[in-house]
Amino acid sequence: MYKNLKVYKWIINLSLTIVCLIALFPLISLIISSFRPSSELIRRGITFNVNISEFSLSNYNYIFVQAPEYWQWYMNSLIISGLTIVLSLFFSSIVGYALAVYNFKGRNLIFLFVLFIIMVPFEILMLPLYQLMVDLQLINTYTSIMLPLIVAPIAVFFFRQYALGLPKELMDAARIDGCTEYGIFFRIMMPLMLPSFAAMAILQGLTSWNNFLWPLLVVRSNDMFTLPIGLASLLTPYGNNYDILIAGSVMTVIPIVILFIFFQRYFVAGLTTGGVKG
């Protein structure tokens, strides 16, 4: 039986390794192609073929020296994603926490509304959201890009599920000691919810960083472009700037990797715990 279990584990590990290699294949091909001159990219495209003699840093040199617009897009994405993560975690955690621990009239109705919004495709909501941005005169601003993501229904749902498993005895003890409701949340409950914050930080950061369609609707000027829009603008019927496109696409992965490395020890714990509570 021990031998069968060992073989089973070996098969599982081998299968997962193959799946990981398949998932990483496009990224590896992109990284290899980013070191090829633009003439080779036009002639061969993105391939997995490795030829050291063709490798060059010209594409990255072009980005760092001759492409200031790329770094403007990069900075826009960093600012928008950073603010979106902070604001989304703050407001979504408060709403989810309130739905989990407080009994008030209409609580279940609000939660059903949150579930309904999760099931509605964002494309259906874009037109009324766009009209709202126009009425508020927020078009072509950071606020217009961030506003629909600040209170994310999926984050509210996740925080609620996580907060349902928090010990209510700690709240009662804090109230006896004279702690306010805000103090209970920020000083006692929030530290217990750190795994859920880490998991949502990664998911919300990834969503904001890769957001393309909504910023495309509300952004007008080139200096307000985010990275997905800016890189897409390099593909035109009149010519494609592969110097920035391929190497720039590789550079866009770095912040997400750093974010995941920073929160990885909480990520799995946050997802598993938040998925089974309640």
C-alpha cells in the first residue's frame, strides 16, 4: 500500500509539473523573443527557438532610453493599481465584515444584491457606469478608472465569508472593556483577517493591472493610458512597434510577481479559509 501511495504521489507531481510547464510556455516564449531584434520578431514572430547569437538588449535599451511614453503608462498603472488595492481592501472589508457580524434590517437583502451583481457580466454595467462618469465629469481621470473597482462584489463576498469564522467572543470582550465598534474592527478583527487581505490584494491587484476595456472607455489622452491600452495602441494598420511591445509586455509581469511573492504565504490560507467559512 505504501508503494502504491508513493507511485500515486509521483504521478500527481509529474502531472502538475507538466501542467505548470504548459502554463509557463507562453511566458517563456515571450521572454526569449524579447531579446531578439525587431527585424527578427517581424520575420519569425514569437517562438520558443533559442539562438544565443541573435540575442540582444536593444529592445530593453529602447524602452529605457527612447520610450518615455512607456514609463508614463507604467506609472499610471502603478498608481491606479496601488490606489485600487488599498481602497478596495478598506471599503470591501468593512462592508463584508458588517454583513457577517451585525444583525440589522435588510442585511440578507443586501447580501443577495451583492451576489446578484457578481453574476451580472461587467459588460452589461459599463454603459450606465460610463454615463455616470460623464455626469460626474470624471472622464479621463484616475477616479473614473478606479471607481467601479473600489467596492468589488467578489471582495465583499469573500470578506463576509471569512468574517463569519471570526470568534464573536473577542468582540464581546472588547465591548466590555469599552472598545468602540471601529476599534474592534481595526485593532482586533482586522489583524485576524490578514490572510483574506493578502488574497484579495493579489486578486484585486491583478484585476486592476490587467484591466483593459473599462479604461479604454473612459480615458482620452495618451498621457493617461494604462499599460494594457498603451501596449495595444502600438498595434496599428500602419506599423507595429515591436521594440516596445514585446519587451514592454515582459516588464509588465514584474509588479504582479512582486505582489504575489510579498503576499504568497497568506494567499493559500486566505483563499481556503474564506471559501469554507459560513
